[in-house]
Amino acid sequence: MIKVYRKTETIKAEQFDGSNEMIERYDMGFQLAPNGKGGAIIKTLEGDLLVHVGDWIATGVNGEHWSIADDVFKKTND
């Protein structure tokens, strides 16, 4: 049986703009992909994750971070 529920805990989130200020705030690095495109890397509980400009960086109640694509964020948080 599938159960569907929505968590109600509060998170902080801000949209990544690629600025040096945000890169420093979240201690991000950079990665260059084989196709020549790259992006900022944020450390998450599951490992390093690529973050694109326009994605949202969420911070949980324990200070953990994760990235949410803009379209997904808007569907679940508006």
C-alpha cells in the first residue's frame, strides 16, 4: 500500500544566483563536466551535488543543505 504524506517542517531556501557571496556562504566548489559545461558543487548529506543558477538551496533544521530544481521548488512550495 502506498502512503502519501507531506512533511510540515520549516526550511530556509534561497535561489542560487552564481554570486561569489553565495559560493562562499555555502562553501561551494566547481566541477567541469566532460561536455565542457560545469557548475557549482554543494556538499549534501548524500554527497556532492551540482547546482545550477536558478536552482534553490534549501537548509534543513540541522543545517544540512540540498539543491532543488526551480520547477520542482515552485510546484511544491508555492
